[in-house]
Amino acid sequence: RSLYAAYRDEQVQVASAALALLAPMLGDKAHDTLRAVVSDAPALLGAVLEIAAGLPWNLAAVDGWIEKAVSSPAEVRAGIVDMLGRSGPDAAADFIVGCLQDPDRAVRLAAIRSAPLVDSAPFLGLLGQADAEEAAALKAALLRFHADEVVPGAARLIDETPHPGKAVLIDVLGEKGAREEMDRVFALSSDAEPATRAAAMGALANLAGERDLPRLVERLEGATDADDIIHLQAAVAAAAARGADPAREGAVLIDLMNGASPARKAAILRVLPKVGGASALKAVLSLIHISEPTRPY
């Protein structure tokens, strides 16, 4: 106590070390003491919350920190929300979820990163007003849900959600393998909005299958933007490999070259190295009039 009192205002690291030693000695009074420090020495906020996170919890301690958060400015409230989320006391769950609607951005971010993953709806509901940082945090949270818990809501909200939230919803559909939404994502991949188009292009590689190859190749043939070409090549390669018999990997792409225009053949040939396989090699060699080698490279 003497060390904390002597060094609190001059050397924060000494005061923090003193508190770290003192708190475990205080038993049930530890959380009360630390909450008082938050008011008396704001510079120690980070250290105090770190110490509190490692202490045993009971209902009185949780209630005390919640009361402290409610009565504190946003910076302190955000720190307490983060600390409660990391510590994991069940009694704090409802409070943290409620902070998803806090008017302060820092508090919302802390809640997004800390709230228990019981229901995806509160997270999805924030995407319409989210900035880039909030959208990134919401994406990380949403991807932790099972596909059945998040895909229906994401699909329902896509048309009405602006960017950057819209890109998050498209990413969620892609990462969760929502093949039933392939037609919608494909349509969005030609959207006039660059951010929408880029997100949808990126999701195609996770959703497309062999049946989608004709339209993917057609889109690739006409693509002029470098990023679009890269995304479409990845989607075509993934679709050619997804679910295919290893002996026929790439066969659908090769079939699409039969009678195709030179531009389409060129588009497919640029993807074949990503697909690989004996059939692809044979097709390439035939186009440059070289016999199939009798030994592997």
C-alpha cells in the first residue's frame, strides 16, 4: 500500500506492480479496491483492468464492475467491457450484449469483440451503420458462428446493407460455403459498385462448382480489370477442382475449349496451371503440337 501511494502519480509501473502484488492479498475486497483506483488514478486504468481480469469472480464483483462501467466515461466503460469479456463471467453476458448498442464507438467495438456468441442477430444488425473498423470486428465475430446460425440472416440483409457492411455479408456467405446463394453472389460480382464487386468476386472461389464453370469462364473471358481477373481465375480453378474425380480434374474446363474462340481458349489456358492434372497437361501439349511425354517432368 505504501509503494502504491508513494509512486502512483510519478511512476505508473511501480504503482502497477504494487497493485498486482496487493490485489491477491485482499480476497473479496480486491475488486472493490481496484474499482476505487480507476477513479483515483486514471493513468492506471489499463493495469487495473488487467489485474482484475485475473482475479476470482463472484456475482458481487461482476455487479460492481457493471455499475462502475455505467457511471463512467466511454473510455473507462470500453475498458471494463473488454475486461469482462476476456474474464468470461457469465453474469456479465447480458450487460456486454447490451453495450453493442452503446452510442460510443469505442464501447461498441469492445462489446463486438467481447460479447458471447449466443445469437448472430445483434451483430448482423450493426452492419448497416458500421464503419470499416467496426465492420472488420463484426466479420470476425460472425465467422465464429455456425453457418446455419448466420447464413440466413446474412442473405436476408445483403440487399439493404450499405458498405462496408455489405462486403462483410458477402464474405460471410463465401466463408461459410453458402452454395445455395451462389446465383446471388454471381450477380453481385458484376455490380457497378467496386467494393461490392470485389467482395463477390472473392467469394466465388468458395462457392462455385463445376456447373458454374461456363458462366465463370465467360465472365473471365470478358474481364479487363486486373483484380477481377485474379479473382475469377481463382474461382474457375476452385470450381474445376471442387468435387471432381481426381482422374477428371480439369476435364470440364478442357471440354469448354472445344470449338471455343481464341480469347476463351486463352482465358482457360491461363487457369489450367492452377488446376493441374494429366488431362490439363495433355490438352496444353496438344495445342502446341507436342506429343505427351513418356516420363514425368
